[in-house]
Amino acid sequence: MAKKEKLSTDPYKGVRDFYPEDQAFLNYFFATIKGMVEKAGYVEYGASILEPAELYKSKGVENEEIINEQTYTFVDRGGREVTLRPEMTPTVARMVAGKRRELGFPLRLFSIPNLFRYERPQRGRMREHWQLNVDLFGSDSLYADAEIIGVAYGVMKAFGASDDDFVIKVGSRIWLNQLISELGLDAERAQSLRRLLDAKDKMPIDEFKTKLAELQVPEGVVLDAAPPAEIQRMLGEFAAAGITNIVFDPSIVRGFAYYTGMVFEVFDTHPLNNRALFGGGRYDDLTEMFDDEPIAGVGFGMGDATVHNFLEVRGLLPAYLPPTKVYVAITSPELAGEAQTFAGFLRAQGINTAIDFGDRKLGDQIKTATKHKIPYIIVVGPDELASGSFVVRDLAAGKDIPLAKEAIADFFLNS
Amino acid sequence: MAKKEKLSTDPYKGVRDFYPEDQAFLNYFFATIKGMVEKAGYVEYGASILEPAELYKSKGVENEEIINEQTYTFVDRGGREVTLRPEMTPTVARMVAGKRRELGFPLRLFSIPNLFRYERPQRGRMREHWQLNVDLFGSDSLYADAEIIGVAYGVMKAFGASDDDFVIKVGSRIWLNQLISELGLDAERAQSLRRLLDAKDKMPIDEFKTKLAELQVPEGVVLDAAPPAEIQRMLGEFAAAGITNIVFDPSIVRGFAYYTGMVFEVFDTHPLNNRALFGGGRYDDLTEMFDDEPIAGVGFGMGDATVHNFLEVRGLLPAYLPPTKVYVAITSPELAGEAQTFAGFLRAQGINTAIDFGDRKLGDQIKTATKHKIPYIIVVGPDELASGSFVVRDLAAGKDIPLAKEAIADFFLNS
């Protein structure tokens, strides 16, 4: 290779490298979600990150900023305008509309895609992140709304959260639209009201009240609003099941224009992080982009960085443990073949085993095992091979356990 | 939503949608690989699909075509040139070089990233595909080469292939470089020889011999070449372990310029698909892009579409079974809440359960379960709820099994 100026080892700006410990958290995020949502009957789908740009251009005006300024959009060599998906809902709506005859409803789908936004990187808001998307298509039943909220609740519990750690605030676009109609607000004031409600938790209550007054909206119609009957009923059923951290909050409106009914957000109750973790809602018209006959939908999205922060603050992050159980070190490089055979013997019994090639001193081989956080090490030399007696070193406990070759796998399987 | 022209439900050109059955294959691909490579001590990492474009511009000339004409490269809003990664090796080399002090060697890494190439879509060559990448860093031991070939062999076996189904052909860049030096070939003829060797299996043997003669390369030095001593030794150890479908083949050279030693390709032996499935090799200088002190590396990549074709032709594709075990249908919509409670009872015992909201007739609810290939259905009506006696219908067998509520989960766990 010709001598060149050295390249930076940094990733592209605003995205993350996932070294094994970071990837292990992602895998934990994926597996925890998957276990919970599959229990509830959801089935995984996937799609490319590349989507035709027009998929994001027909969803109303509220998210024009995101569409025009915050997507990665470029023209490919064939003249097609293509976008790196900034969210998954348009993709799943496209897929469901495309096979509506074959799919069968109600249809429960989930995916954990990576999404892209071209924005200034900040804590919890990267240019690429992973997001669980859970959607239920083909039913406008109140029980479908309740199920989706229940799945959001169940996912929080699956991550180890207790009911005190979070509260699910449920709002209603129907309630809001009625209020706007009753107050006779024009389009501009209606939009100002939606934005004000959405920002309620980011300002002192007095400021919120002042701003309501500026819009000539009586504070009581918002602050003392009673839950709509169907939300009241849903909250009653959750309460009857012992779940009391799901409440009505009229200020929940969600940003996306496509929501048509129930909307909700899951809030962290931690005093230092009192903010929305994620949310979702009902969107019954979205497939109209593709088709005249709309398919009812309700769902939510939940990002990996948000969950990571939540778990970190509460000490709920699992400790890293590599998939490798044991590291075989050798006293000289000529034994690498024997080490591989010995490792194969353990692997055949279900033990994930790595070997060293003996290029470095024994002390350095043990350092490698320690850096990789592999819990056990076995040093293989001519004596061990001749006698069939080995010593398993428990690196965390600093303890040596002598074992016959045939007993080693059993020891690992039971420890 | 304003009336608009309807959008197409097709994905972006050359990429795939993964409906549940397609995603299930991908998940099988991921899980099979993961089980096998973790057994051998490899640990998963990940990275963004977005990489600085210069990462692909400093690897020598052989792949200029790919770099200049077959990548998705664009300039972001901050003026940075960014590429959707066309392969993973430069990314993992960047990551390893970036944390060389912390990582500990030998270092075994794997990832199953999606990769992008802007090329004309054709069978098995999409614009986006998924590819297992397995790499072993920090050892130039012959046993590291052997381990990587052994992992490729093991992955094929994990997918259910028998030794007759494939052959691993091992070549050597060192052998080739020596040959070029002994023959005194200039750079242009050396490149022609590499290309001719790479294309050997795509032409009749006579044509290959004629072209060798045109390059003034005696056919014997290629066709009758004896394996270099270290490859001979490696093949001997595989043979001693009973593995005989790993052979020396001097025509294996691999496209990428960065290979420096052993190179290999796994060939399908099926008469209708006699071609390279995937391959890899040793690349000891790649991290020089970032750092003066190179880190030895050896690895391979294996794509999802190639494996899918291989398994399909041999009848090795697993049948689709959804994660959902049972579908709860209801006799009227008012029972949706009771159905959810009943489903919760089954889920708490480990049974993945979906419910219907009763918006459609019972026959249509059963059609939904059938379309989703859910194996069992339970119809819940007032009688079942009152008596606690349910009927489990086995949809494939067309058999009804009457069971008390408490016995249902056990039945599923044992069937």
C-alpha cells in the first residue's frame, strides 16, 4: 500500500460506533423488546433504509421542518430522489397498503429499524438511532388503543422499570379538534394552541396560563378538562387491572400531523429527567397516501438512546458479559493446534470458547482475556495435555479450580 | 389529509421489503450465524451505515470501479462527503485502529451489517444486502488463517449443508506474488494474470490455457502448482480432523487489493449453481490507513441472498412458523376486554398470544389466523368464559382439543 496521509478513526459526525459493550446493550434492547412484543402477538418486519423521497412529502404541514431540513435526501445516479428514512411509520403504512389483500387484519407488526435525521448532534439525539416501532393495523376498536398502550407499558416493565418510574399520559386528537371547533379558532390559532400544549411541560405553569390567555383560550377548558368517555373507560380498565400510572392529560398532542385519535407519551418521573421518553397514537388515514380505502392504525416508537439514559439513571443497565465463557491460553505457539482441538471439545458441549495463538507471553494472554471480560481462563501446556488434568481460573474470584478434561464443560454449564 | 395523487407502494428500486416471512429468514440467518460464531469466541460489534467517503478511497487501484461508480456517495449539508458503506472491512479496520490500546489481541469480531452498492439489480445482487463479517485481528499465525476457514466451514454446517454440498478453495497472494516475481511480469501483465485467474471458473479450461499462453505464462506453473508449505500443512490438519472439502486452488485471488496472504472462496458444488458463494482472506496492512503500526487481520464476508439461494436449491430453508402460538377469536366485540385478560393469562405462562377485537365475523377471524399461519385458535364466547372450558383448534390438523383453562398453557408448552 502506498504511503498516504493517515485517515481519522472517528466515525462520521453524529453517528456511533458500537464496540462489543455498546453492541451488547443494543442486543439487550432488541431482545428485551422482542420477547415482550412477541408475547403479545406482534411479528417482526423490516425494510431498507432507502425510501423514495416523496414518501415523506405528503403528510401535511406540521413536520415540514423535519421533511425539508432534517432528512438525508439526495438524488441517485438514476435521477431518483431518495431519503434515508427519518421514521418508520410511512414505511410500514406503505408495506401494509401494498399487500392489504394478503396480510389479514388485525395485523400486529413490529420492527427495530435505524432512522436518520440530519440535525445537530446532542444528548439522546443522534443523526442515526434505533427505534422500536409497534403497530396494530385494521381495527379502530378502543381495545386496540388500549392494547398498544399496554404494550408500551409492558416494554417498560420488561426493561425492569417499576410503576413509580414512569407515567403514561394519554391525550386525544378528537377532544382537541372538538375544543378548537367549540372555541372557533382559526387555522393559525389552532396551530398555536397545539404547539403551546405540546410545550406545556417545558415551561412554568404560570407562563403556560399566560400564553393560553393570549390565545383567548380559557385555562379551565384545558387544565380542568375531563377525559373523553372512551379514555375514561380505558383508564378504568387499566386501574381495575392494578395499573394506575396511566392518566389522561389533555396537553398531549404529539408532533406528527397524521394522528387522528388517541395519542400518548410515556414520561420519566425522575426529578432530574422529567421528560417524555417516547409516545405514539392512532393514525387512521395514513394509508390514504397509497389507496382510497384507509386502514386504521395505532402504534408507537421508542428510541434506544432514550431507553439507555432511563436505565442508566436508575441503575437498571445490565452488566456487560461477553458471549465467550472461557479463554484458552497456551505456553507456546506450537500448541495452537492442540488448543483449537481442546476448544472444539468444549464447543461441542455448548461452551463458547476462544483460544490464544501463543504469539505473546502468558501474562499478555491473560491480559487479553481480562480486557475482553471473559470470566474463565484455562492455560494449556504439555503437562495438561499429557495428564488430561486442567486448571480453570475464575478471573473475577481469583480462584483456581482443578478439573479433569471431561468435567470442564459440566462445570461451566452449572456455574 | 388533503386529496393527493396516490403514491406507489413499491420500495425504492433494487432494495427489498421484509414482510414477516422474509424477515423470519433474515432472523434465521442472523441467529444461525450468531450461534456458530459465538461458539468460536467471536463477539458482535456494529457501526453506522454512514461513513466518511475517504475511507474507501485509499485502498489501491483494483476496486476503483466499485469506489467511483458503485457507491452511494453524497455531500451532506455540512459539506462532508459521506458514503453508504459498500463493505464492512474498512469500518472494522477503522474501529480496531481507533481503540488498539484498549481492545486486547487476538481480537475476534463479527457483525451482520447491511451494505449498499449502486449497481444494476440482478439475482443475488441487490442494492442493499446483509452480510456476515467475521474478522480475527492481531495474529499472523497460520492457526488464525485456519480458524477463519474453520469458521466459514462451521457456518455452512450450521445452515445444514453437508460436506458434499460445498468446497472451500484456498489460494495464496504470497504464492501469486512470488510467481509474478519469478516470471518477471510487469505491473500490467501481473494485473492481467490476477484478473485471468479470478475469471478461471467462468470460462472453458481451453480458453483459460490460451489466455495464459497469451500472457506468456506456462500453464503448468498455475495448473500443476503445488500448495505452499503452510497451506499444505493446514489442509493436512483439516484432513486429519476428517474435513476433506478444503483444497488448494492457485486461481483463487479475490478482488480486493488489500489481501496480503491466504485467500479463500467457498464454492457451491451444485451442478446448476457452480459458483463462489463467499470468501475472504488475510489483510495485514489495512489498518495502515490510520496508523503506522499495522494490525494483522484475517476474515471473510457472507451475504444473505447467496445463502438463501444455496439453501433454497437444496431444500434446506426452514419452514415459516410465526412467533405467535395461539389466536383468540371472540363471538362479539364486547368480549375484547375479556379476550385480552384471557390472553394475558396465557402470556404470563409463556405462550405468545394474539387476540381478535371481534370487528369481523368469526369465520373472518379464523381466516386472519390462517393468513398469519398461527397454528392454534381458541374461540372465546360467553359459554367458555362462564364454564372455564375451552376448545383449542389445531388449524393444520383440523383437530379440536377441549381443555380446561388451567391446562391450556401446559398443552402448548408440550406440543
